[in-house]
Amino acid sequence: MQQIINFIIRNKNFLLFLLLFCVSVLFTIQSHSYHKSKFINSANFLTGGVYNSVNNISDYFNLKAQNQLLAEENKRLRVLISNSGINADTTYIDSLTYNKSYRFYTSNIIKNSYSLNNNVLTINKGTNDSVKQDFGVISSKGLIGIIDKTSNNYATVLSILNTTSRISAQLKKTNHFGTLTWDGDSPEFTQLIDIPKIAPVKIGDTIITSGRSSIFPKGIPIGIIEGFKLDQAENYYEINVKLFNDMTNIEHVYIIENVNTEEINNLLITN
């Protein structure tokens, strides 16, 4: 302790200069929009780099589990190929299930939050990889979220475990659709609201994306019905959905781009 005190006394002029320099830099950033934007971009770049490095270390110790997940996914893809009559040497995942209106990109999650009210994930793809805001994000098991913000090499994803998230979803057995939300409680469940009470709702039924937006195609799996009840007005069901994805343990994801988004949005604006 005495050595630290002696060091401060001997170098007090230098430490004072360093403090004043830091304060001046802070004031410069706060008062000039250009410097502020450069600082934020640099901070995002450094943060993304740190998350990426930590994730690489985590990947090394998690190889066995991830290889098992990839093996299961390869098995499902082989079943799809064999049942659809598609040539086995195809390299496009969208040719297996969806039409050419969608492009798929692979990515890894380098930061995952699931214990907050408004959870956001970070992935290692950005604008340099043609990733844009409002692209969909899924895993081999189902729905993950929607791209929120992008930088050159990274992007944040608004998780389905976010109380502000709203995604159109439906019963797989019928075309009754509603809105997928999250009540902020458990990372294992989301809630599907606005399903009319005439719908044949049963525990164990599957919930999928409805395709009634320009983000996700119809049929992306979400989960199964764990329970349900009528709302206060007794006109619509409030359904508790157990997710297919373990949102606390996800790494490899697919980014979905609807190539017709601009045309669809322009049509909606004109109307």
C-alpha cells in the first residue's frame, strides 16, 4: 500500500495530466456528433471483437455438443431430401423446403441473453455479409428472432424472448393465426395471443410462423401448445407455447432474407 502511495506522489503531475486528457476527450466526443459517431462505431467494433474471441474459446470446449446438434440437423436434411425427390448434391437449404423467394445465410451467435425482459443476441455477420435490418433468424429447430441493428461485421438480433417482440404465428393444423409475444417469465415458453375461440386448440398441437409478413416464410417451427385459456373478454385464446429451441443453448443459426421484401413494402405503401 505504501508503495502505491509513493508512486502516486512521485507521478502526481503525470496522473493529473492523464486525467485532464481523458476529460477533454470525453467533452470532445459529447459535443461533436462526428467524433461521437466515430467513437460509438469503434466501441461496437471492439465489443464485437471481444465477444467473438470469447465465443471462439467457448466453441472449443463445446465441440462435442455442437457436433451432435449438427449431426441431428444433417439427419433431418437427408430425410427432407429423400422425401422430396431433390438431387442429393444440392447446396441450398432453401431449395429443400422453401421457394426461391428466400435466401439463407449461416452465422454463429457470439453473445446470447435470455434472463432479461428485453433480450438481444449478437451474431458474427453484418452488412459486409449482405445482412440487413428485419431479416429473420432461425436455427435448425425453429424460430430465434429478427435482425435489429447491424455493423460491418456483426448484427444484433431481437430475440423472441423480448417483451417488445411481435411475430405472426398460427396453428399448424389450421390457418387460425395470432401474435407471438413473450411475458418475460420463462425462457422455455412464449405466448400466442389473438387466436379466436372458434379455433380447435389442443394441448400438444404445433405452432408455426404464419407467413403473413415479409420476414418469415410460412411453416418455421416454433413450439407446441403447453396450455391455453380464454382472455378476459372470452373471445380469444391466450396460448402458452413450449419452444422447440433451447434459447439458453444456441450457437449455429440461419439468417433469412426475403428477396421480395422491397416490392411487398412498396405495394403496402401505395395502398
